[in-house]
Amino acid sequence: MDFKRGFTFIELAVSLALISILLSVCIPIFKDYNRLKQSTLLDMSSIELLSDLRLCQETAKYEGDTCNIFFNSTERSYYIYIRRDTRDDHVVKRKNLPQGIRVDNTRSTYTKSMLSFDRAGKPLPNPCTIIITNNLGQYKSITITVATDYISIKDD
């Protein structure tokens, strides 16, 4: 018997149909994956910024000096430093935000890209709101309330 090796037209058509069905299912899932990734990065960044603000507040109380957090919107980063009277500034922490996440300086209520905590842990200016956004236009606002100085995240 002489058999020729190869694919028939029906086998090729069935293979292409299966591939197209798989792609039609996978493409919407991939689009949702990107949205979920950006949303998760925004959540993680807002939680980390919240803990860093609390770190800055507690450092100001512990050190007895003014502790500042400076937001650099061009480099998508922020850093925490202590302003000492007798010595140079002491940088406590520097953080680069993930790709696609940035601090919105136009809608936030701090002044001159900086938020400060005095020796008692009171924010200057008080009250204050910091807004971070992602590429999809979603945002989170971190607020410091009046009188209690409690720092919290709001989903907007």
C-alpha cells in the first residue's frame, strides 16, 4: 500500500476552527487581565503609600523633628526625609511607583509637592488629601482627617 503523508483539507479546517475558538475566548480575558493588573497595582501602591505616611508621622513623633514626604511627579516617586536643625536632611525612605501609577499633584491638597508632619505628628497642611491614579483613570484618595490625624484610603 502506498500512503501519502500529509493533512487533508478537513483536518486543516478543523484545526483552524479550534484555534479561532480558543483565540476568541482568550482575547477578552487578556483585556480584563490588563484592567485587573492596573487596578491591583493601584491598590497595592495606595496601601504602601498609606503605610509610608504613617511611618513619616510616627518618625516625626519619635525623632522630635519635622518629617517630610516629597512627591516627585516627573520621576513617579516619593521620598521621606527628616529636616534636622543642626545637620543635613536624613532620608528615611525612597520609593519608586510602579509603571502606570502616579501621584496626581493637581487634585491633591498638599502644597509645593510636599507634606510635612510636625513634632507632635500633626500634618501640615491639615486636613490633607493625596490622590494617586493609574493609566485607566481609576484613582484612590488618601486622606488625613482633622483633629484625629487618622490616615485612611477612600475608594472613589
